[in-house]
Amino acid sequence: MKLLIPGGAGYIGSHMVRYAQEHGHEVVVLDDFSAGHEWAVKDCESLRVNLLDQDKLSQLLKGRHFDGVIHFAAKSLVGESVKKPDLYYRNNVVGTLNLVNEMLNNDVNNLVFSSTAAIFGNPVTDKIAEDHPKNPINPYGQSKRMVEQILADCDRAYGLRSICLRYFNAAGASDDATLGEDWRFSQNLIPHVMKAVLGHSPALQVFGNDFPTPDGTGIRDYIHVEDLARAHVAALDYLSAGNESITCNVGTGHGTSVLEIIAATERISGKKVPHEIVARRPGDPSQCYADAGLITEKFDWSPQRNLDDIISSAYAWHSSHPQGHDS
Ligand code: WQD
């Protein structure tokens, strides 16, 4: 298939680009490179544009047909979204509206949207299914929830079909350690663990050990970024087969605590992870992991990589790329 991948220069997007190319798809990346890196998409055509630049976007996409669009382009830092909500609504919601407008103008009807478990807000059940209440507690989650609703309305009105994939905690790096997260910007746990174990920070701060969990630390569902990439192609195949729009949670269905992540990192690296227990981070739920039965049923997809694969790939990437792609 010929795929347009907005945000293809980012962490998850760049893994998607490579996976799609390795599986015979033609890829065009659309990115403003404000956060992504050109190195990550060096082997394909890339269109340098921000989704908010509607005139340039229209000019670049005019007359170009794609079999599908996989849309990653978004701001995704929860903390930043609380401080700058307008930035998140404009970038994530208005940007997506501009993209959808160009898809409709060029008769491109299949979209896979990068959504998030953050749309659920505080879990009312430990295991989260698609019908879990949706009460986002930050503008990031709210912006993704709004886009999901926009896409549902665009299906009803125009027949633009979409699959929203609600990621839980994307983690890990490429098998050859050439793609990964940039710990200079990521606020996620695993890059911070790697920074501590590799001596680039004095200690990992563990945000609370008084949660009602077996070891007292927060539990999340860590899904390997390579498994995530495979889920997106499975989703496009599902749409290309003429199926209806659907929304799926994407996770392993298992929860892992912060201390378990630390223990796995120490076992795999052979080094101690210096860490200190500090106060809880506001808004952190005690545990949150996916009921991923629907995606397995609909796309015949299930994660093939485990926690050790996540930790070892992240360790190899961060060891060789302390400055991310600028290393
Ligand atoms: C995980 C656990 C923290 C950092 C994510 C992101 C984003 C979204 C899913 C897509 C929590 C603890 C963390 C640290 C710590 N996915 N922690 N010290 O909070 O689940 O949020 O949700 O949109 O990936 O928003 O992920 O990695 O920040 O935290 O103790 O330095 O690690 O308290 O229990 P989270 P996280």
C-alpha cells in the first residue's frame, strides 16, 4: 500500500515507517520536524509541513492519492498539556481537522489514528476495556478524545473510515538500536530508568511507593514499540478489507510495577539502578493496564515481545544514543 504517515519522524512514527517499508509498503512522511528527526526517515520521501499550515498542506497533498494514512502527528506530554492547553487543542484537534479535510479533498478514506489510554482518565477498573468510562483528566487526553469523536462523525457524514488505537505505555526501541526515545524530552519511566542506570542522572525518582499495589509502586501496561507498529499495519489491512471503523485498546493486558521495571533493568544490564522514593506525581493512578481482547479478536494481533525485550532494546538504544538522534 501507499501510506502517508504524519508524525513519521517521531518515536513511534519512525518505527512505523521502518516497519511499513520492511513489509513492502511505500511511505511518504509528513512532519514539521519540531520534535522528530530527519535521520529517522532518511529512506523515504518526506514533506516538511505543520498540519496547522493549511495552505501548504493543501498544496503538498493536492492530487496525491494514498491507500491509507497513519496519523501520529501530535503533542503528547501530559504535563505540558496542563500548562499549555490551547497549544494541545490547536495542534492535536485543529491539525487533525486540517488533515481530514485534505483526505476528503483527495478521496483518501482509510485512517489509523494514534490515540491513547489517557482518554480514560482515572481508572475505575484495574483492567481497562474499550467501554471503560472516558473522563480525561488532562488536555492531552481530552484532545485525543475529541479527535476520536470527530472521526466517528466524519465516518457517519462522509464515509471516512478510521481505526483509533488507544496505546497504553509505548516503550522499547528498534531491534538494531538505531531508533528509540530521546530521554532529553521524554517524561516516561523507562528512558528515566536508563538515564539513571547509565549514569546520566544521579538517581531515578520513583513517584510514590504507597499505592495499593503489591509492591506499592505504580503499575502500567508497557507495550513494545515494534509490536505497536505491527498493530497499525494490521489495522490498515482490516480497513482495506472493507471493514467498518473501530476503536481498540493496544496493550499486553499485563501490568508491571516501577520496582519490577527497575529489577528487570538491573538483571539485564548487570548494573544497579540508583533510585529514590519521592512523593507521588499528581494525577497518577495506582494501576492501569489494557483489556486487549478486542484487537486480538479483530486484527488477529497479539504482542510478540515481552518486558525483557523492551528493557534490553531500550538499554541498547540509550547506551549508544545518550543524545538521542543527535548522538
Ligand atoms: C509510568 C509509571 C509513574 C517517571 C503515559 C504517557 C504516555 C501515554 C500513556 C500515549 C507511573 C512512574 C515515571 C519517573 C516514576 N501514552 N514514574 N518516575 O504516567 O502511564 O503516562 O500514559 O499517549 O506514554 O502519558 O507513563 O512513563 O510517565 O509513568 O516513578 O521518572 O512510572 O508514576 O507509575 P504514564 P510514565
